Amino acid sequence: MTRLIALVFSALIPVAAVAADGAAPAEDAFVRPAGDSELNDFLWINRPIVIFADTPADPRFQQQIDMLLEGEDMMRDRDVVVLTDTDPSARSPIRTQLRPRGFQMVFVDKDGVVKLRKPTPWSVREISRSIDKTPLREREIRERRGGS
């Protein structure tokens, strides 16, 4: 019997080590390039905020990223992930779907519906208020409090 237990544990220990060893995948990054991602990749998981610009040197782009990074904890609490697209010539799937012009900040809710489009940078406070007013977020808050 003890040999059987030892055999089971010896089989499980390497599996646990592999699971604990991995570094955080790139998908866990708060700010990431849109690349070949599609909005459907985030359905019911995250609230993408997509920041478009014609170049990464756009001061509005830099300002928006800086504000979001300062409020990262508030945004993560709301399941936000920030996607960036600063290359109009690449024609990414998200750029093709949302069709921005120049700088644009787009908030997409977990259900895939575009809730907000802004041609100027917005503060984390303003974005948080917009998120908190959505029915999905209101339901999440109620569920966290233990109500239904």
C-alpha cells in the first residue's frame, strides 16, 4: 500500500512542478498590442479598451496609455484589458472591425458590444464610471456582494 501511495505521489509531483514553474503568459499583460487578436477572443472574459493611433508617437496615445497604467488596479478589478493598435497599414482584425480614424479610445463590454468611442484621452475615473453603469458590471457588483 505504501508503495502505491509513493508511486502516485511521484507521478503527481512533476505535474505540480510544471504547473507552478510557468511564468505569466503574455495574455495576462494589462497593455498589449492588438496584433491578430479579435474582439471575439475576449467575449465574456474581459472588457477590451482598444487604443488606436496612427503612430505610437501620438501624444494623445501616450497620454491615454499613461493614464490607464496609473489606474491599472482599478481597471483590472473591472476585467479590463488594453489593446493597442498604432499601425493603420497593418489592417488588424480589430482595426478592420472598429474602423477608427486617427486617435480613438474604444470601450467594448464583455458581451462584445461597443459601449463608448472617444476621440480624446479619458481618465480612468471617467472610464470606470462608464463601465460601472453597464448592466453586466452592475450584475457583477451585486453578485460580489452576495445579492442576486
